[in-house]
Amino acid sequence: EKEEEGKSGAASAGGAMMKGGASSKGWKFGKKVTMSEARDKGGKNSSNNEEKKEKKKTAKTEARDAVCPLWNVKYSEQLKMKKAKVRKALAMVTELVGKANEKFKRNNTNNNGKGSDVEGEEETEQWLKDASARKNKRCCDLVGIVRSPVLEGYRNKSEFTIGNNNQGQPTIGFNVGLFREGNVAIGEPVGCRNISKVAICVQEAAQKYLRDVAGTEDALPSWDKRNGSGFWRLLIVREGGCAPSMLGDSDSNNDNDSNQNCAAPAWRKWLRLEEGERDEDEEDDNAEVTVNGIDDAEDALLLDAPTPKENSEVMVVVQINPGKEFEAAKMEKALKGIRDAMETAASAFEPEPFLITVQLRQHNELVSNMAAADAHTSELVVGDRNTANNKPMVICEHMCGLKFSLSHSAFFQVNTAAAELLYALAGEWASPNGNSLLLDVCCGTGTIGLTLANSVGKVVGLDIVEDAIRDAEKNSKLNDRTNCEWIAGKAEDTLDVVLKKYGEDVKTVAGNTNEEEGSKDEHEEERRQQQQKREFLYDDVVAIVDPPRCGLHKKVLNALRMETRLRKIVYVSCNPESMAQNCVELCALRTKNMGPPFRPRKAAAVDLFPHTAHCEAVLVLER
């Protein structure tokens, strides 16, 4: 659901991603792998009969069971399951940090029975004690779960695999079998509640074309993973401007004078609590609970499914394998045929027709359908209108009153309406006074930083991928965001550079330097008095991170931990389990040179992926 192929490599140190080298199981990118080779790579221990039986049980007969396995589960029950998942991760933080502390103490006690010089030990032990006293052992308060405003067809990007179904018919949809068991069947997206009507329209039209020409001289084979051959591989449909906005009809109106996140109040409207719970984020213990309960999840607040509007844009990418065995003229004819079929369907779409504004082809001769970063991408049909008008190969999506220019591979949250709530929540928690220096670590194309720019004093985005930084700069200019800066480089190298540049303008940085170092300078009091008289541009330094499912690399975690001028981290996670693992590096006891530990303060679950088991979590860490 997180679409890791679009996420920045900056989440791992140096963006260490496999490009053209050996994969984790020894395969070479570009090599055609047979079924026997694939089985052999699994290893002898992994191919016993018991495991094979278990794997066979997981094969799906319908695409909806694989893509949205909770399609027939009541939404209120889905929310309970997802909230429990985040609650379990918060309990895991308590357990893992506690174990890490015990190990640290054992390994760092000298012959006199005294420990090493450690910062924050008393505070860490206290919050661990408080957490252990809670019934569910969670490390901090869980304020509830923010439900998705849209339940049907919410995905703004759908990637369909092209292959054959169990009857051998050309089919565009999702894998329903297990490659390891020799089943490469594709199932149609029937009943997939998360797929948009626009995507289904395009998918059905393209599939009909493939079936109509099957058995004729115009037919080209679909990609077969078993022998690494075939022409048709993927169909990607990306939409912009179709989702209902949490801001009503304001569209992309930029209010640069506002110092508040444009959707900030909205997330509480969609917050859900279980029976007997109260909003733990409310300051007044006697305040009445004004949010709805989880059992009220399917209520009148539900927004309509995304649908094309007057200014909507749709991008279609057809991924092919332009092998030497296929004649050039035949390939071009086939691409024109599938293009015409999709356009005809779009023009007849109800209630209102839509235009496929960007049409692309992508070449991929690798084993995986995940094409290389530099894979050839061009207009779908040679000499098509995109080339004639020199039109960029991008579309615009609207979120939080902003416009985002999206290429076919750029990462963007797939549920636009729910993402607005996620970023509103993160922004409110990151800078409640609206005057922080926000470090958007591993910023990608700048989505989070830009949506929060009106909620903070300044945004500085850091990412190792230079293309992502260039996209962030473009999006910043597109939205006239003047308080944003984007820096290409490793987080462990750029954090110190940024704070040296802006440190004197931050109250908690400029006012705490000597105090933290324990200086006894005779002029210290005088300097403090001068600091109190100064007017600072920013109140504090806050980092916000939104890593891929694997979490942050240890080097990035160490850089955040060692930067003592950083007092708060807002961790946005699509995988609560990896978030819990990362919290060990940030919250457990370490030697003094690693910096004081962070403490979990509060958390929330946010459902961006209805009808699936996935859920986002937002966790605030402070020190």
C-alpha cells in the first residue's frame, strides 16, 4: 500500500538501494529466471512439505482477497483491528526499550558496580515504569484512530498486472496465485473496493482490447514470469484532482498569510474512540467526549468516492517488454490499439467523460515488474499529442489547498482525502504554536513539508535523492512557498549544517548551548539575559520523518539522536512494527556522546487504507 518503489532511498543510509547488482537472493537484475531456479533459490530448508502446504493455503482465488482482504468486514471492526495493531506496537516499544536498557546496563558497568556516564536515565526509567503499570503496557497515550473519509475507490494510483487468468485469457488485474507454486494467474479487480471507477474503466477497456485481438495476427503475448518472456507487463493508472477535498470547494487557494494548517481542525472530526474511552489529547480531564465512537464509523459524514471533475487529470502508463522477437511495426500498432480503446472508454464514462491527459509507455526487460529508475519512458504512441505540444509527462494532484506535480514514479499517498487528515494531525503535533523550524528528514518530493509550511516557521527538507529534491523545489515554486528550503545529502551529514545555519535564530538552541555543556563561564548569566531580550524567529527545532515500511536506517537514527539541539520528532509510519524497532535507537539508554534519549509522548492511528490490514501511525517523541 505504501508503494515503496516511489519512496526516497534516503530512509536508508546513502539511499542504499539495489540497482543493477545482485539481489538479496543472488539473482541478477535483467536475468531471466526459470521456475526451477526460483525454487532452488528458496533453499532446502524453506521448501519442506509443511511450508508448501501452508503457502498453498495463502493462494487467493479472487483478486479482492489479495488486494483488499477486509472487503467484507464492517468498517468499525476494521478500525478496531487497526487501532489494536498500533496499540500493540506501542507496547512493543515499552518491551524493546526496557530490554535494551537492561542489556546496556549489563555491558556498561565497571568493576566498582557503577555505570557509564549516561544522560536521561532517571527520566527513561520513570516513563518505562509508568508504561509497565498500564494495562496494555503501551509506551504513551493512544488518542484514538482517525478514520478515512472515503471508503470506496479511494486509491489515486492503481498498478495492474497484465497476464492470463486460470482459463488462459488475457487479463489485467492482480496476482492471485503463488509464483513459487507455479501459479502466475491474474484475477480481475472485481469487488476490489479500494480501486477507483476511473481505474476500472481504463482497465476494462484495455483488457477488452487484448481479448478482442487474442488469436489474431495483431496479438502480442502477456509477460510470463515462468520463462521471462512476453510483451504486455503492467498498466498503471494515476489520477489527480478526483478526490473529494477536506477543504470543500477551496481547491488550491493558497493562503500564505495564514499561520495554521488549512485542514488542521478537520482531523478531530474523523477521530474515533472505542466505547468507554475519552480523548486523551484533551487537556481538560473533565471535558466531555465530542468525537464519535468507532461503532459510529459508518455514518453520514462519509464522503463520496473520487470521481473526475472539470480540472481532473488522468495518467496512464503501459509497461512493455520491447524484446527483439517483436516487430517494431506490430508493437506500435498494438500500442495505438490499446490507446484508442482506453480513450473511447474514457469518453463514454458516466456520469461525466474524462480525458487521459498523459499517456506513456515504459520499457522493462527485467525480471521484476519494478522497472529500473532510469527505464525508458516516453509517449505511448509515437508522435502523439504529448510530444506535439511538448507537454510534461506529469499530472497535478490537489491536497491541503496545494498542487503537486506528479510523475509516473513519484511517491504520493494513495488516499488523498485521508492523507490531508494525516498531515493536519502531524502538523498540529509538530508545531502547536506554529513557529517551529521543521526538518523534513527524508523529504522525498516535499509533500509533508509543503503541506505543513503554513503551520511552522520554516521548513528545511533533507533527502539524498537529488531528483526528489528538484521535484520538491518545483512543487515549492508551484505553490509559492517561500519559507521552504530543500537540501540534497545524507541526513547524518546535513543535520548539523542546517542547525549551524539557523541555530542562532532558534530559541531553544541559542538559549541552551552552554547549559547543556555544563559551562561555568562567569559571563553565562549575562548571556542568558541577553538571550531573553532577543526576539527569535523560531521557538524550537522539530523533525518529521515518514520512512518506507522498513523504517529508518540506523545511521539516520543515530544522526537524529546525536543532534542534541533537536528536541522533538514526529514519526509518521506505515509500519508500526518497524517504528517500534526504530524507537529502541531513539529512546533507549546510550553513552553520553550519543545524546539524551527521547521519550514517547502520544500517538494516533490513521487509516489510509480501508479494507486492508495496513494502517498509519503518528508518534511524538520528545526530550
